[in-house]
Amino acid sequence: MLKQNKDKIGGNIMTSLLERKVETNNEGKTRIDMHLEDSYNLNKVNASTSHEREEKDSKMKCAVYIRVSTNKEEQKESLISQKELAFAFIKSKGWTFYDVYTDVATGTNSNRPQFQRLIKDAEEQKFDVILTKELSRLARNGATSYQLRDLIEQKGIELATVDGNIGFGSQGKYMFGILTAIFEQESRTMSGRIKSVYKMKAKKGKFLSSTAPLGYEIKDKKLFVRNDETPDIVRRIFREYISGSGHDAIARGLYNEGIPTPSFYADKSNKSDVWHGSTVRGILTNPNYTGAVTNQKYVTTSLSTKKRKQMDPSEWIIVEDVHEPIISKAQFQLVQNLILERKKIRPQSQSHLFSNLLFCADCGRGMHFKKNSKGYVCGNFNKHGSKRCSNHRVRELDLTITIQSELCNLTRSLKIEDIEGKLLKKIERTKKEKQKKYPTLEKKLANILNKKNKATAFFLDEQISQDNYNDFIASLEVEERKLQIEISSIKESSDLQFEIDIIKELKTKLISKLNFEEITPEILNYFISKIEIKADGSPRIHYRFSETSALYLSKTSNAQHSTCVVCGNMSTG
């Protein structure tokens, strides 16, 4: 009913154009646009960030917005048709063509790149009127529509549609509100229909996901067992779980043997060669392996954001005996029972003495506490086995004794009476060295900003391409961030009272606990930032002393510190 008044302009659309492929660049401009502009003798005005309203009898600058929902061939032809109609409409009104904004996206989504560009240009008042085929091309939800309406009213921009339902004056604004409500309801109705069709297909046993479970392939919305090794991988996972292995143990075994992951067989862009316990659990709980088809595990809760929520298993649509099973129903049910039996309420994680302080010296992964060995093991080795890292282990008692000895050596080597004088000299020297660099760094930063401005000017003059411009600016921004961090560090080093206060407090702590009869988490966290465990189980200790507040230590025969004067972070081992 809304389209009964559609203007018949554009009836002589060139059929040769309809056969051409539409190619859209980053600005939403297609190669076909210029041909269409020439066909209708449209003169594109230069972009301007300032806007001055011309006299009523002057030509109005018109921005054209077109949109299709998908990139299918028939929709590409719709793009051409929309452009034809818009350009003919502009010519009939005597307007001046400004630019065309093209999106391939649903109208319920407000985060369309070219729509956002249109909004930005409208805010900068670069044109006088927005033209679209019909209001639904711009938006199909109320929030986006009213956001656009408020903006164009504030900026004095007109809105017109080729179908004639929206135009100038109060009548057009009245129709805007009516049509917005209609289109939003239409979108909701359409979404409901799609969901109904989806449900109907699901109840018929159609497999509606785009990715097949490991061991299967999809043909005509049905699952078929693959003729390769993947069904045996699935059987092995079920067999090992029934034999007593856990999710992580099964995943570790598969990874160490180099068995490809489900994402590898699905050829996903983010595929990984690492098996995880969660992947194994997903396979063990998937009813598809019994010959059933499971749909509606997730539903879309918002038309505009496409946000999805996971449904309760009781609401899944499951159709039994649709395709060939890989796992028998009895075996699958046995596994589900075992999962329930093994599922225990986990006790609160116990914090051990060296929690969050121990790291593997080779791979950098945190160390895991193992109750049976009363010590710590490399997290990578514990999770994935020897393929990821070696068996770095250390007993908690042995490490505690080593830390006690190291801290005692540290305090015995400390010359308290010399600390403050030597530290202040070091602080002042470091401060002067850093401040010497400041003018040079500021000059480099100004040079980068100048280069960015020149590159932008070249790009706007079309002397360099979009890709070359983006690459050049990205490289400059990396260098710019490094300089800003270095400059910030120099500024922070000028305020050294905080460092001096730390030294005084640290000195007090050392004097009060020189014997270190008991090692507590408080002592560890106060003096030590981290401990790395090497392959032979020996520790490398990193003390919590900053570059300017490191304690002055003189080397002794007992202390084996790698930096024992005031020069930076200290470590032992």
C-alpha cells in the first residue's frame, strides 16, 4: 500500500548496466556510480566541512543513500536500480548531486559503515537533502530512525524519498513517524516468520548450522559420516572418557599425538592445533553423534544488535534417528551419567605460599600446585604434556628454604648507613640522564605529527591511495606511542619522593625481620615480584626494586645476585 504512489521515474533503466557486476570500494562508491552520474549529467560538488545555506532558488546539494540486505547477485541489481531512480529524481528536481552512500546490511543494524558516514557528514552539514528510495532503506528500527530525524532537524537538512511517502514540510514529518512504526513492526513480523520457518525445518530434522560436528559433513541440510579418520577420533574420545580419563587428559593426549582439532577440519580462519578440555566436553555432550539432530541451542534476542542467548537444553529441538550415528545411544547416555557423577562442587581454591609468584623460566606459563607432590609444576606441561614444555618442578619446602637463605644474604650484605646517600646520588644522576633526552623526544614527536598532517593532505589530494595512507599512518602511530611512553616515563621520574618513601619503608621492614624465621605471603609479595623456575628446579628470583629504588648491595661470597649495585632490577640465579 505504501508503494502505490511510487514515482515511475527511471523506467528507461539501461539493461546493459544491470548485467554488470557491482564492485564497492572502502568509501561505498561503486564503479558503476560514475557511469550513472554521467548518464544523468550530474555534477558532484566538492566536499566541504562548512555549510552555508544557499538561496531557495539555488540548487540543493543532495546525498543519496542506498542499501540492500545481502551481497547476492539479484540484490546487486537492486543497487543499480536504486541509483538509477535516485539520479533521475535529482535531475527532475534540479538538485546538485553530492555523494552516494552504499551499504550491504540489514536495516535493523545501525552500525552500517556508510550509514555512519552519512550521519557524520550530516553533522558537518555537507549537503542540504538526503534522498533514498524509501524510508526502510535508511532504517527499520525506531531508535535509529528517530536519531536520524532529530539530527536532520537540528542541522536544517531535508529528507526525501523517491516513492514520495516522505518529503518536505510538516506532512512529511508526520509520515516519517507513521512509516517508522510500520517498518519496525514489519521487521519484527518478518523476524517472527523466519523463526517459524526455522522451527519448522528444525522439527523436520534439517541440520541448520553452518558447521558440521567433528566426524560429519553437511549435504542438503543433512549430516553424513565422513569417510576419513574423524569418526574414529570421536569414538576414541568417548571410549577414553568411559575408561576413566578426564576432559583435559583426553585433550592432552590428542594434542601430543598431533591429532588435528575440529576447527582444523572445519577450516576456520581462527583454527588452532591445540586441543582443550572444553572442546572434548562439547563432543561428549553433543546428541548429534547418536543420529539425532539438535537445533535451537541459541536464539537471537535483539534485532538491532543480533545478540544471542544460550537456551536451556530442555528447550532444544531434538529429532531422533535422522542420520547415521557414530556413537550408540546407550554409550552416549552412559557418558552423560558419568559426567553427572564426576561433577563435584569444587572447593574454594586454596591459596598456596607461592601462588601468583612462580613462572616457568622456559615458556613463561604460571606454575600449578600439585598436592600429591607438595610442589609446583609448569602449567603448560601440566595441561598439555611434554610437547609444550618440559617437566619443570620444585617442592614448596625446598623453595621456601632457598628464599629464606637468599633474603638473609640480602640483608647481611646491606650497608644501611650508606643507603640513603648513595641512593640519592643515583636518583639525581638518573633524573639528569633522562631529562637530557626530553627535548630530542619532543622534537621527534613533533616530526611524526608533521608527517601525519602531510600524509593526510596527500591523501585528500588523491596523490596516494587509501591502502598506502593507512599503512603509513599505522607505522607512524606505532613510533608515536613508543615516544609518548618514553616521554611519560621521564615526567614520572621527576617526582622521586615516592621512591624515597619506599626505600625508607623497605629499610624498616628489613631491619625488623633480618632473620626471616618465617616466610609469609606478605614478605614474599613485599620483596619479590616473581620467581622463575628453571628446568633443573633452581629458582631465578626477581626482587621488587625499581630502577631508581634498588637497594645498594655489596657482593659477598654468599650472595649470588646478578645486579648488586644500584643499577636496576635485581635477580638471583
